[in-house]
Amino acid sequence: MDNPYTAPHNPIGAPASDAGTYQPPMLAMRGRIGRMRYLVYGTVVPMLALLAALGLFMLLPSDSPIGFLIIMATPLSVAMLVAQRRLYDLGRAAGWSTLLLVPVLNIGLAIYLLFAPGDSGRNRFGPAPEPNPAEVVMSAWALMLAYALCAVIGLSTHEQFEATIKAAVEHAGYAVDAVPPLDDAD
């Protein structure tokens, strides 16, 4: 008997249990995402959270330590949620995302999340995500181009900054390349 007033079997937004794949929404807290979506969502969503936190920070008094805490915690917690979704695709528990809080290990986890292939079919965290739509692919390529451009600009700016500092030190009358030995410190 089909009663239209019975409660649904699945929570709202959850993929159907018999579905082979599903389209993962960007701002969901559950579900699986692949490598390319992790690159895009892991960059865009924390940036949006940071902008929201900065907007909230502007409403607080300037000497408030709570504002600094909000600015630091908001993008990090959002990045951990995106990492959890990627870990679900790899068949791993969400607790592994706490490694993002540990220096050096967070780099290893990020590399693992970006390059390890996810489970091809359904796993204990749900069905596999559908193939990436054109928007996600184009966004991923744009982000990779932006990262490369930032690296080139950063390296050239660093060399320029180093040359400026060296010129300023030489102008002050100090020898830049000569480092005095420790014995002549008196």
C-alpha cells in the first residue's frame, strides 16, 4: 500500500541506496568526492569560508581575540570537511582528516588525497560520484594554472626582494658576502 504521507526512507539529500552513482553537491557534509572535485572544492569552499569569516571579523572590535580565532578556525574546519568527503571516496574514516592539524603530516595527507584513486564502485560510505562535469574540469585546470602562476610570481618576487635587501645592506656600508668568523665577535 503506497501512502503518500509516510516518511521517506532516506534522509533528505542522501543518495538512493540502489543508485550506482550520484552527483555530489559542493556544500554537502556527506558523500564522496573524487580527486578533481577535491582540488576544486578544497580550494573554493575554504576561500569562501575565509571571506565570510573576514566579514564577520570586521563587525567585531579590532582587539578581539575571538575574531582571530574565527578567521583561523573557519577555513580550517571547512577544509577538514572537504577532506573527509575525499577520505570517504578512498574508503577511509573521517578521523584521518585530523592529520590536517599536524604540521608535515598535513602535506602528506594533502598529497595522498590529491593523487590516490578512489574506490571505483560503491563502498561503505555510499555510491561513487558521477564523472566530473565540465565546470569542475575547467575549474581544476584554472586552479592549476593559477597555482603555477603564483609559484612563478613568488619565485621572481623573492629574487627581486633578495636583490633589494642586498643593495640596501651594501648601501649601508656592510659587506654582504663576508660573514665574520665567530672568533672576531669581540
